Amino acid sequence: GLHNDLQRYISDVEWWLTYEAWRVIVCSHYMEQELKRVFQLPDDKIRVVPNGVNMSRYQHREPANLSRDFFASPDEKIVFFVGRLVQEKGAHLLVDAVPKVLNYFSQVKFIIAGKGPALEYLKNKARDMNVYDKIYFTGYIDDRTRDFLYREADVAVFPSTYEPFGMVALEAMAAHTPVVVADVGGLGEIVQHEINGLKCYPGNPNSLADNILRLLHEPDLAKKLAERAYQDLRESYTWDEIAYKTREVYTEVHDDYEAKAWETDSWLAEVDLRKKNRQGVEEIGRYAVPGYLLGKEQSERTETITKGGRYH
């Protein structure tokens, strides 16, 4: 929700930007639906271009100062989570899943990497559940250590409850590590269940544990999923591919611009209106939903805004 003036101001600016833009690029179909819901944008104004990943960085040999033995014993499998330790990233769900996993596959070390306000809560939770000795809370790790752990992990787990895209899944896939993700947001789009990874039910530790166990017990399946995921990255998520898709959007806008009859009287009238509307930063509020900054004027423009700006 919008709880203070800064958040309301940011929302007003976002309304204005999406109103003025000829196209709006989002990173996932989930975010496409969010923008339609929040900003009432029409379909033909939004283009989906996912994020990309530099695949070569995850193929490097391990740094001289790191060893797998530092994180787990030689006979232990590694289940790896990395992310901010906040509610929406779902690390608490992984801790809840640990007892069931250990009940059916005891030789596992869970590595939870990252920092955040939930760190002490997670540690206390692990102690209360008597699984603290099976979880290694690393705190903050640098990129080299993170990439090393991606490569060394047997399973990478991302049980988010909210995820606009899911860059961490791409990073794990680039390291040839099989993934288990919650079927939410962008994660649910990147991962196809039993094709390039496994999905669990959102917010469900039991489902999460079942899918982790499946990869631990079925190494051939884990290898097949990891190989297919890597292939998918090469086809759809390299930065060359992302740059090409982004350029297509700009070309589309340029072609639209060239096709317009800009000398018409209606266009000049629109320019005069836009100049008038830009008299001071406070005017941004007129593009917001009713009741935020300018009150009365906003409600007068709501009907136009809900049609998605220039496309009406």
C-alpha cells in the first residue's frame, strides 16, 4: 500500500511515465498483468522483455581461497538459497521444509546466504526446530562466493511468495544447477515443471520438501533438468537476445512516430495541453489515481488515464 508522501509521490510519477510512454517494457508477463491492473494500460502499450544473464561468469574455476569443504562435509549434498532475508523471499519456508527433507535424506547441508531483517528470526526458528546444525547461515556473501556456491550446490531453492522476475533462478541455471522454485510471478514463467526445473506450491513447505527430495533421490532427473535449463538460457536469456528484443521495441516506436501526421491541428492542441500540464513538478499529481496529491483535478482526468494515456 501507499503509506507515506514519498510512496504516493513515486506512484504519481509512475502514473505519469506510463501515461506519456509510447511503450512500456516489463520483465515478465506477471508484471504485464500488474501494470494493466494498477495503471489500466492497454495491451498494445506493453512489451515483455525478460532480464538476461551472463552465462560465462558461472563457468569459471573455483577461486583459490574457497573450497566446498568449507561449507559442507564431502558426503553431504548442498541445498542452496540466496536472497534478501525478508518475508517475500521465503527463506522461512525453506527452514520449515528442512525436517521433512532430513527425515528422508539425512546427508544434506542447507546453505542460506544473504542478509536482512529476518536473519535472527530464522536462526532462532532453526534452533527451536533442532535443525540449526544442518543449516549454514552465511550472512552477506560477495559475488565470487555466490557464484562458487551456485556451481557447488546440488539443488538451488527459491521459494518466494512474491517475485516480479526471478534473476536468481537464471543464475543457478547458468551454473548447471537444478532448481526448485515457487510457482509465483516471474519464477513461474522461467521454470517449466519437470522440463527445466521443478515447481512447488507457493507458501507450502511440504511441497517444497517433496520437490527437493525428488532431486536429491533422482540424480538423473536433476542432470536432465539442469541441461535443459542451460539450453533454454542460451536460446532466450543471453544479453545479446535481450538487446535484440529491446531494440525491436524502440524500432516499433520509431516507426509509429514516423507514421504519424504530426502537422495536424489536433496534434498542436495536444502539445499546448502538455506544456500547460508541465508547469511545476506538482503537476505530476494530475496523472495519479484520485485522492493522492491534487484531489479535485485528478478525478477530472481519471476517465482519460484509465484508457492508458495517448492510446485513447
